[in-house]
Amino acid sequence: MTSENETRPDQVDVLLVTGMSGAGKTTAARVLEDLDWYVVDNLPPQMIAPLLELVGRADGALPKVAVVADIRGRSTQRTDLDHAVDEYLKQGIMVRVLFLDASDDVLVQRFESVRRPHPLQGEGTLLDGIAAEREALDNLRHRAGVVIDTSELNVHELGREVRQAFSSEDAETLRLTVMSFGFKNGVPKDGDHVADVRFLPNPHWVPHLRPFNGTDREVADFVFADPGAGEFLDHYTAALRIAIEGYLRESRGYATIAVGCTGGKHRSVAMAEELGRRLREQTPARVTVRHRDLGRE
């Protein structure tokens, strides 16, 4: 029986940290610890319930618990993780899922750099292990409230993404990242919305504008001198406001809006800057603008 001073499990904020091996779960766990989460690493799903029971006896000392779990070498782990999430949701316990992902090529490079086999590799190749893990975790990825693709992130950038998503400051506010990118470098895999602004005239072909980028006034003025730029931005901002209202109703904590041009230097940067400004003014979301490919050759 729970005493008046004890914290019930349904009063604890529970975060399941999972994802692909090599995608950055250890880094995420360290950042969560810095944000005052009580972090338990490599906990079997069957042990989450006893853990929460113990937390409930801590008199409110541990209101936020993050459990790092994956499917290291166990074929039943996927089912166990899904079942655990379902059971706690039925009991009214707030369970969120953070899923860390990365491209196959990047994961191979990371495993090769530390000269370690993949946990599910067995007698096969690294790619065999990665494919098996990706298939096993597919359902958890789709039900995750926050998905972070770490392919293009260093440990500091990943830390910033985790802090934005799970810092207690403005915890009820939707955090939006507006990210410019270049299609020639690939579409961001963690983009919830992807906009293509390659229909606009390209400043790259204007000799005196080529050395500048979309954060410079000369380039921004050129981009928005085209009537299509303002018309597109008006309609796109209006559509995103509807999506943001839905995210807030569903208590979603994080979303990424990707805006792309050819190289990620001029049009997408100017558009992302202006889109970010409008979303800050017109929505309650906490907006960060990031330029993925700016400075890349």
C-alpha cells in the first residue's frame, strides 16, 4: 500500500531510450543525467516494473526515470519492450520513447572505428546485424515520440538535440527544429516535414552573390524578390500552424521541419531563417533554426 508521502508509479515521468546500436544511446543517457533524470542502462524490460515500484518508494525524489534498453543478443527483447510500453500505458503511467537512429553506412563506420562486432551479427557481416536490428526495432521506432537521426551529428550536437527535447524548462512546449539542407547531400531522415525550394531562382548563378549564403541580407533579398517565395512561405506557414496545433493536442514534444535546396547554402537557408522567425511569432512552439550543410563544400 502506498503511503501519503510516496510517489505512485503513475506520477513518475518514464522515458524509454532505445534505438540502433551505435546510434548514440550512451551519449543521450549522459545528457539526460545532466538534466536530472535518473538513468538506468541496459535494463531488461521485465525489470522496469520492479524499478518503478522502488522509485515509488522514494518519496518523490526520483520524478523522472530514463531506462536505456535495446535487443542485445535476445530475440525476445523486441516483444518484451513493446509489451512493457503497452502495459504501463494501460496503467496510466506516462511512458515516452526516444529512438536514436543512423544510416547503415554511418553505423558500419562507427563499428569499424572501434573494431567491435554488431550484437546481432553472429556469423554474418556488420550489415547483416544492422539489418536484423532495424527490423526488430521497427515497431518501436514508429511509436516513438522523439526520433533523432544521428548520422550527421557529433556528440555535442546530439547532446543539444536531447536537451532541447527533454529539458524540464518549458517542458510543455513543443520544440521545433527548422533545418536547412542540400538535396545533393541527402534528405534528413529525421525530418517530419520536408519542403523543396529549388523552384526559386538560384543565387549560386549570380556571380556577386555566390560567395554569400542565405543568412546574408543580399542573398535573402534576392530570394524573396521572387513573388513565389513569399506566396510559398505564407501558405507553408499556415499549413504548419495547423500541424503544430495537432502536435500540441497530442502532447508531442519535438518535430523537425526540413527545408531543402540544391546545396543547402542559399535558398533553403534564407527560407529557413524566415520560416523560423514566423513560427516563433505565430505559434507557442520553441523554435531553433539549424543549417545542416552550411559551410560544407
